[in-house]
Amino acid sequence: MADPNAKSEGEGEEPLGDRDAMFLSALRWMILARTFEEKVAAIYRAGKIVGGVYVGRGQEAFSAALAVHLIPGKDVYAPLIRDMAGRAAFGEPPLAAARTYLGSEKGPMRGRDGNIHRGDPRGGVPAMISHLGAMLSVASGMLFARRLKGTLGDAIGAACIGDGATSTGAMHEALNFASVEHLPLVVAIANNQFAYSTPNTRQFACPELADRAKAYGIPSQTIDATDLRACLDAFGAAVGRARSGGGPQMVVGNLLRLSGHGEHDDAHYVPDSARRGPFGGDCVAKAKQHALDHHLLDAGGLAAIESDAARESDAAIAKADAENGPDPYRHDWRALATARLHAGDGPDA
């Protein structure tokens, strides 16, 4: 893809500052995620994907802003079903996602699991569990295991959940454990206002979700997650505190899911007042406009990023679509970790 940090002709020679460069980096991943998922949704409607498709439309800023502060190969990242932007920023290529959606035997899960459960545990990305609050336990356990082995260093973990997952027992047990053990864990809660169709008013009684952090002695912050700049600033501070020994951190991002729970859902339960409300804006459109208004890039530079995202997405889907699924008569059905001990990394990339 085009370098989002490069100034376009006519913008002058002044280099971008670190903050602006990170903004454009996150915007790039947001555009790639939105473009890829729109194409995935289209082929789902065409009947080419088995299982559900859950896109991150409206959550890309919150997702990408966290992941651009993490260090691939060092940190632990436990993304959620709507975290395509964060996955991409942490290093997952669209081809890996496309292969999983289309059931390719060359995908990260080798075509043997649901399309949203992909991961790379050796790369610090645990395969997602559908019981979403449980991912906090998994991320905390990975960090604690590293501490016991003496390999944690200054690595941190980040776990993403939604407002609905905060009602699960696993979430509370994990927060308590992380707090007591003073683990370097950043908890990102995307409050998209509905746990499937259940509104916040039926989910929690405290004024803000972030209030729950007080019970565990965890610092928390609530932000407008449709604002990429606000997301970057909040996660930059939270990651910095966690990495420097500050223990668990919580960031709650208020936003609205701009689609149904999945592509099978028309979101009829979302009132128009919510769509017109303060969190009903499109974070991708807002970030693009901010970049243009503040001369971080020009229209040509933005068009180049969008074109590259479309080309990369199309190529990934076309390649995955041409590949075979696992053959039950020759496929190695051992657990991936076990198989890799004996046969290397398996199917090529």
C-alpha cells in the first residue's frame, strides 16, 4: 500500500510529527479493514461464506488505535470479532483473513474452524473464543505464564471486549486476577451500545462502564471512540502506563455499531435517536476528513490509500477463493501446536 506517512506533492517539505504519522498509520489500517470487510460481506451475501460475518463498521478507530501502540512479536493481543483494523495493524495480512473466511487449508486455522476464530498464538494472538469475556482470562494467563517463565520483560497484553462481555463472570474473574497480580494488561471495551440487541440500560446500572474498574483498583478512561485522535491519545497513555509498571488499564470507547450484530441481522432494534446521537458518526469518514482538513495528506494521497486497500483486498480474496479446503482423507487433524512440533509451520503462506 502507499506510504500514508508521505506528504503528497504540494504539501511542502515539513515532515510529519510522530503523532500525525501515527494518525495516518491508523487511518491506513482503518481503510484497509473497512474495504476488506465490505468485500467479505458482499461475498457472504452471495453465499460463498459458511457461518457468520461480523464486521467492525464503526469500530475501526478504536481497534486500530490500540494495535498501532503494540509491538508485534513482543506483546500479546487478543482481538475481538470486530477488530479487523487492529488485526491488520498488528501484522495479520488480509490473505490470512480471507483464507479463514473461505475455508482454505492454507489459512491460519487450516480451514478447520469457524471464520472468526482465527489466531496465531505463537505470534502473540490467541485464537478468539466465542465466549467473548473469556479472552481477558486468556490474555491474562499468557502474560502470567511469561512472568513465571521469566520471559515477560516489558511486554504488555491487550484484550478487546464489548459492552455485553462485561456482564460475564469470566470478565470479572480476569479483571480481579490481573489487578491482584499487577499484570501489564490493557482492557479495551468497545461500548457499541447494544449487546446484540440488548441496550446498555439492561446491561449495567452504573453511570459509565468505566466505573466498574474502580472495584478492581484499575485506572480507567471513557472516550468518544468515533474520534481517532482521542482513541490514539487514550491508548497511547494506557499502553505507556502498562509498559512502565502501572498494572492493568481500562479504556472504554463509546460508539455505535454501524451495522447489525452480524450480516444476518438488520439491526431493527437500534432507534433512530441512537443513529443521530453523538456516537452515531462514522469514524472512518471523520478520520479521513480530519486528515484532509489538517493537511496530513491531500485528496490524491487519500485516493491512493483507498486504491491500494481495494487492490490488496481483491487479491487476497481471489487467492483464497482459488484454494482448496482441508481434505479429510489426507489432512493432519492434530492440534496445530502439536503438528508444528513435528512438521514445522505447515502450509505455506
